[in-house]
Amino acid sequence: MDTVKSEPTLHISKRNSFLPKVKYYYRSTCSIILLGTCAFYGIFASIYYNIKGTRQLGQYATAKAYALVMKKFLGIEVKVEGRKYLETSSPCIFIANHQSALDILVLGETWPKKCVVTAKKALKYVPFLGWFMSLSGALFLDRSNRSKSLGTLNNGIKEIIDIKGSIWMFVEGTRSHTTKLEMLPFKKGAFWLAKDSNLPIVPVIISNTSTINNNKLKIFNQGTIHVKVLEPISLKDVQSKEDMNAFVDKVETLMVNELKDNVGYATPTSFETGLPKEYAP
């Protein structure tokens, strides 16, 4: 897999032209319109699949549509290594790093059938997007109410096991917005859920996308996002809180090392809105 491993710095060269910022805002606006359009489509797709009794396929169909239009209109695509681990017929919990809104695009190319995503409760009330997610069975978590969130997850996991599906969780808990090859400390909720449900976890490493999109630096380029899916990992040997702490640390180290050594940065194919000054393709 062709990746970019060199690390850009936060220092950006001064742009004398107004044009790069115009292109950044234009592309950002287009991405929002495309997301809204796909979410609107997702409402009807989810209604259709609800009628058929397979509502999780609403998320699958909508994610695929979003990946298609983003590639066609904005020139951003996703390449996946280890795709065979996405096509599991056994229930599991996918855990991925979380950087920016482009992670939604990644879902479009990695989304397994019969999979549901967890999201913060606030998204439930976003027009079109929240409506579609509610109809398609997304699990909304209230970060201010841990017991309620656990109840939501426990109910969700029962349904997932029944249909032999999976849950997708962003293990950092929030977007990192980092320009470095690093991850935020992992939350343990996904791991305890896997342990209590006797399900394996499947790590998913997403390349750092700051070379394609970074709102702080006003960057929005065309390019390729790299994703690597690792083989399932069992929690059968985790018997205590100490075991769990060690297990989480081990998985976090594994994923960070994969990001640094193999996955790296997303590969930009255009430089219209600039790049970090010391970026080396």
C-alpha cells in the first residue's frame, strides 16, 4: 500500500493568493451539500429497509452512496487493506480512530452489511442526518449519562447478535483533529462491551487526513485515504480491570504503531488549497 509517512508540521507557508481559501470554502460547502443530499436519500432508503425488516442496510446503502459522490465530485477516494476482515459472518465490534468529518467517507468504503454505528446524542437532532441515522438503527450515546449510554449499547448488542451483525465505534470517543501520526487515549467502553458480550474486536486504522482536509489550516484537497483493517482480537483472557487496562494499552499501541509504520498520511493528488510547509510526498 502506497502511503505517506513523513509528518507535516503545523507551520503553514503564507499564501499571497486569495484563491486557495476560496477553493477551500467551495469544496467544504460542496462536501456539506453532498452529505446532506445523501442523508436525505438515506431517509427513504431506511424507510424501505425498515419495511423489509433489515433496517441496518439503510446505513450501508447510504454510506456507499456518500463514498461514490465524494469520489466523483470532490476526487477523494478510500483504499482498504485487509478488507477480508470486514466481511465477517460473525458478530464483532469494529474500533477505529476518529479525526474529522472525512471519517464518514471512510465508512462508505469499509461499512459491513448489518452494521450499526454509535454516535453522540446531539447528532440525533440534526436535520436529515439525524433522521436518517435514527431510522437506520444508529446507537445514540448520551455522554452526560453513562448508565443510559450503557443501556443503549446493551440493547443494541442484543439485536446485533441476533442478526449476526456488528457495531462500529470510534474508540477515541471524539475527533482528534490532529496533524500528527498519533491518537487520543482510548476509551474503554467498546472493550468492556466486547468482553461482556463475548465478541472479538476488529481494529481499523485510518490514515491521518490532514493532508487532504484540515479546517484549522483551511486545507481541502483531492486525494486518497488509506485504511488498514486488522484481524479480530479476542478478549477471552481478560478477567479483571487490571487485565482490561493492559489489554486496552496493548491494542492502542498496536494501532498507533500501525498508523506510524504502515498507514501513515492520506496521499493528496492536488495541492490547490496548500499543504503543510514541510510536507514531503
